[in-house]
Amino acid sequence: MEDLSSLQLSEEDIKSLKETFYHQAVELVELLTQDVLLLEGSKDKGERLKTIKRIFHTLKGDSASIGLKGLSSLTHKAEDLLHAIESGLVEIDSDLTDILLNIADCVHEAIDKSLAGADTPHIPIMMKNIDSFLNERSGEHDKSDTNASSIFGEYQRLLLADYRKQGREVYNIRLSFSEDCHMKSAGVVLILQHLTGIGDIIRTSPPQDAKEIEYADAIEVVIASTMARNEIQKFCSIPGVVGNVTVEEFKEQDIAIIPKDLSPTQDSFVTQKTISPAATIRVESEKMDKIMDLVGELVIGRSMIAQLLLEFEERFPREEMLGRFASASSFVERSLSDLQRSVMNLRMMPIDKVFKRFPRVVRDLAKAGDKDIRLIIHGEDTEVDKGLVDVIGEPLIHIVRNAIDHGIETVEERNALGKDIQGTIFLEAYHQGNDIVIEVKDDGRGIDTKLIKEKAIEKGLISNDELEKISDDDAIDFIFLPGFSTAKVLSEVSGRGIGMDVVKTVVEGLRGGIKVKSELGVGTTFILRFPLTLAIIKAILFNVSNRLFAIPLVSVKEITRVFVKDISLVNNKEVLRLREKVIPLIRLERIVNIDRRGTRRDKLYVIVVNIEDRDIGIIVDRLVGEEELVIKSVVSHRLVNTSMIGGASILGNGQVVLILNPSAIVKKAGVRAIGNEQASVSA
Amino acid sequence: MQPEEINKEKDVSVKYRFLVVDDSIFARKNIAKVVEMMGGVVEGEATTGREAIDLYFKIKPDVVIMDISMPEMEGLEALAKIREKDKNANVIIISSLGYQELVKKALSLGAKHFISKPFQSDKAAEIIKFVLKEIKPGR
């Protein structure tokens, strides 16, 4: 960090500089990865290369200025590589994409370490790799003796034919820069001005305005001229700029024409919409959370006022100011609702931030598994809560990885099955009501429910009798049970490999749900559903043992009043016959370990929650009401098993309410949400 | 090839006439030395762009050698003015490293060549000779 300290910046300045660098660099690397992935199949490779180079260039400058020498030299080297590509020395193929991605990874690692002011030890290795890659490639180039870079457009080809018709000769002139030429791009301007005097220039490589000219050893010019070869040779010796000159007739077969149709890799990745960078500001998420918290406090304040207003009305029903008080209160309420919505909006960001990692993931995995896979992304600009963006990436990657590893067949298999040899992974996000839905769909072999059922019996999860009654849809859900999915046979034959239970836990931690639909031989779809906002929820408030709890309204299916005598015991577990169905019941006090307080009642309330399409009843003493709650997270404490508590909130009267996480409660209660209870009771 | 040889190839009786523009006296002396070595003659010296324009139309030199990295972009302006009024003006520009964009601009304005500082006499001579190839002294 000596570069910084020499400027006599304060510690704080340095820290903030580093942070700024970090945030920008992370974004740049993301962009970089994106552009690299699109490069291979891109129509306008030149434009992509320019973007990639600009990113490396920015990173180079920035890292140098905060003293990250390693990163700065790595990005410099990367620029060299880019130059080699632009000058046609290195072809754009999947090996190149690989090395560029590796560089991006290495840069990313270096950035991560930048906050500590260190460079990563991988940099020198990466730089060596780039060198040997370049050597290898330029060797190939020499052998093949191509005069021109492979990029030769349709337009140039037409020009060429035209000049030939006019009886002009087309030459490829290679002009190396003389040692004393210190201004190469100015030199190129001069060369080209000079050359226009003897003919028509068809192409210059690197292009005249390309920055990499500064690092180039030579430029190549394809020109149509009536001059003889030796005359041209002589004409090209421009002192101070040009060293060696070689003039060759331009050979037709050297021209590789950019294919008009897109190469197969082209549509593997859906071009992402560019979001205008204008009119955005960067705000630390902590600051936003703070605002969110404050709005939360205000919401509490609002309900306090509302409550006071009620009391006031009771005590002074004839008070003149009552009306004004009431209208002021409702004004505050309206504005606060607007504010709340606006702030909530601030937390929303396009899910693109998550989705844009996927082209890379799919490409890498497809390559590793020798599969040909197309990724289609829809709804990448669907706005979702920041909290969701932060954590949903990993579970999604997990699902996609499983889909590629186990779902999509190899090219040969697909061919044999008469399927499109290119498999498809479909990633989509959309809003549905108050939910965000994310779907991951593949057109692979699907999940074999028969195998799952066999496995379930083998594992003792279910009896043969029960098996009969389980629908295929229900059977699939076994994959979400811990340990189940590690079954070897499953992952080999049909499986959604390892750790789907982890995915489910994460999804439920976000108050979401996950469902699978699968058709054997056709494909599998995972549907993840989340509440639109993670910060404020509508909830039902109720008492159990004189304690106040809340449960998110979304998971509540109905509330019913029952007599104690309606509750029956099956297998030592309480169940309730509700209309045609029998549903398992849960006593909250047993699950969250609280003393039984208050009088036993004859009449109880049962809140029926719907967890993954199954109904389970929670027995409560008294219903308090429905309210909008601002969720505050609960820090883990030995007294509270926080997995069952989704958060806490403060009511208008200052009372604290714990918000339950329904799926965790159900899990804890040991009610297997498979449905066999229902079945066995009615039997 | 030695710099002195130029005039042997052409008509020795008429010498090429030069205008040297640079704000540094040291640089002007250096250039003058090269010009004279090659058998040319420095007809005028200017230190600013304005002076250069005035002097150019007074003495009508064969070649102008002018620094464009002078303060306030004067060199570039002078070049533009001169070329505007005399389409055949031959201007070689001199530039310090780091002014490449100015050099490119100058070339697009019709400068015939550029010499980069730090100044190397033999290289400069070659460049001047290259430009002179296309012109006859005392147009």
C-alpha cells in the first residue's frame, strides 16, 4: 500500500478508496465474465473484445493506483492477450474462453483479497499460463502462415472481387514498427495516409483506432494497388515509424469469412438486456437496511397513534379536536404506506444479478459432463427483494447442477432417444400475485418415481401398504428428505443428487416453498416460490399459553373452531377430522418448549397451515387478529431455537410478537408431510 | 546514407529553406544543426504559434519543423492556419511523448511527418530527408 501512503492519505481515505475499488472491481469482473461467455458466439466480436479490454484496462489502472501490483500486472498481461486476439494472432475458440474465464476468476480472487491489501499467489501462475498460451497460439499461427486475421467480413470480400475485376493487385503488407517509433498509433495514421497515395486500403489490422496498436509489433494492411510489389516495398519505408516491410500477394484462401448463420454456441446463452447505467446511485446495503428499520419503527409508531386515537375517542367522545386528530392520523398513515412501499422498492433489484452467473455455470458443467446444453433465461429483469438475491444463487446453482449432472442426457443418449441432441435448461422468474416464482426446467430424463419409492421402502420411510396410496407427485418429494437423495442409485439413474434437503431449508428460510414436477423421459421442473418482500408480512396473531405469536398469512389456509372432543388420537398423535379430510395437529407449546399456562378450554382454535400442499393444524388458545408486521431478525439465543422463529416484531402497544416459521414447526413436530397419516386414519 | 548526401542527389545550387518553431532555444539549436548538416538553411525561428504563422507567410519556407507540444496547443492551431492558407505547406511536427493524440490530430491536419522528443539527430535527419524527397527546393 506504499503508493497510497505516499499521497499522505488518512487511514480512512485509504479504507474508503479500497472499498470503492472493491465494489467497482467486483462488478467489473461480473461484467467481464458475462462478456467473455458471449464472445465465442458473438456476431460482433470486435465490439465484445473492446468491452473486455476496456474492463481489463480499468482494472489495471485502478489496481495500480491502490497499490495492488500483482493484479495490475495480471490485467496488463490480459490486455496483451486481448491485443493478440484483436490482431488475429489468437483465434476465438473455447480454449480461449477458458483461459479468459480463468483470468476472470484469478482477478476475482485478487479483488477479494484486496481489502486485506494482499495479492493472491495465483497471479504469477496465471501470468505464466497466459504466456504459454500465447506462445502456443502464435506458434500455430506461424505454421499456418495466414496473412490475414480470420476476421474478414463480407464487405471486404466484395471489395476484393471488385478490385480484381479492375485489374488491380491485392497485397498484404506487413509493416513492423521501427525501434525508435514511440508513437505507434500516430505512426499508423501516417502509414495509412501515406499508403492511400498508392491504392485503396481494404483492411488494417489491428484497426487504425485500436488502442492495442501501442503494444503491437507490426500492422498489416491489405491494399489494392496498381503498383508493383517491389515498388510498394520501397514506398513503405517510412523513417521513424516503419522497420521491416514484407509485401505479399494477398491469397484468397487466407480469408476466413465470418459465418452468416450463428454458430451453435451462439444461442446457448441468451443475450442479456443491457440496463442503462444512467440514473443509478450506489448505496451500501447497510444504509438501506437502516432506512428499512426506521420505516419499520414508523410503522410501529403509526399503530401506536392509531391505538391512542381509539382510547382518546373513548375517553373524550365529544372533544372537538377529535376529527382533526383522526384526519391527521389517517394522513400520516397514508404517507407512511407510500413511504413504506417506496422503501420496499429500493430493496428490489432485478434477479438478473443472480441469473447472470448461470451462463458460466452451465457452460462449465456442460463441458465437464460432455453435454451440449442450451440455457434459456427469461424474466431476468423481474424485481426481487435484495435479501433473496443475496442467498438464492447457491440453491439455484445446486438445482441447475443436478439438472445437468443427472437430468440431461449425453449427446449420444439423446440422439438414441430421438431427442434434440442439445439439452435445454430453462431458467425463469416472474411475479405471480404477491409471490416471486423462479422456475428451473430441464428437458432431461426426468425423475423415476418408481425408483424413489423403492428407495423409500428400503430406507424404511414408508411401508408397502402406504406406498400404494402415494401419488407420484408425493413420492418425488422424498428427494427433499435429508440423506435420502445421497442414495447412489438415485443420483446415477435418475437422480437429483446431493443435498436437496439443504436447498429446501434455504428456500424455507426465506419463507418460500419448493415443488418439483417431473415426467419420466421428458424433464423436470423445480418451482420455487417466495414472498415479494422479505421485510414486511401480513400475519395472523394468536395466543398460546398466554404468549403472543404470529404466523405468516400466506401459509394459513383456514382457521377453524373445534371442541376438544373433536380431536382424536391416531398412532398416539392428535388429529382432526376436518370435513372429508383428517389432518395432523400440532401443539405449539410442546414444540417451542413453553409451560402450559392458562386454563384448559373446551373450545380451541385450529389454524390450518398449508405447507407444500399439505394441511397441518396448529392448536391455539385465542386469536388476536391480523396485522402487518415489520420483521426484525432474531439473533440466535440459547433460550430460543431460532430455526422455528422466522423473526420478531413489535406491535403498536409495544408488545413483542414472535413470528413462526411454519415449515420448521412442522418439521420439528415430526409430522411427516407425506400424507400417510391422512391415509391411515381414513382406512 | 549520410544526411549530407541529399543535396548531391538534387540541384545543389538551391538550398532547402526551413522555418523552425519551438519554445525551447535548445531544441531550435538542435534542429538547426541537423538542417544545416543536411545542407539546408534555417530561414527563420519562431517561439510561438502566432510568430510562426506570421513568419511563414513572410518567408514562405520549403519546410516548417514545429513543436506541437507547446503551451496552449499553439502548434496545432498554427499548423491548421498555415495549411488552411497554403495547401502545399510542408510541416514536420515535433512532439514530446505523451502528446500522441495531438500528433494524430496534426497528421490529419496535413502534417507530413513527426519527430518525437527526445530528439535524435540522425533519426530526425532521416525523417526530414523522407519529406524532402517529394518537394523541390524553392517552390
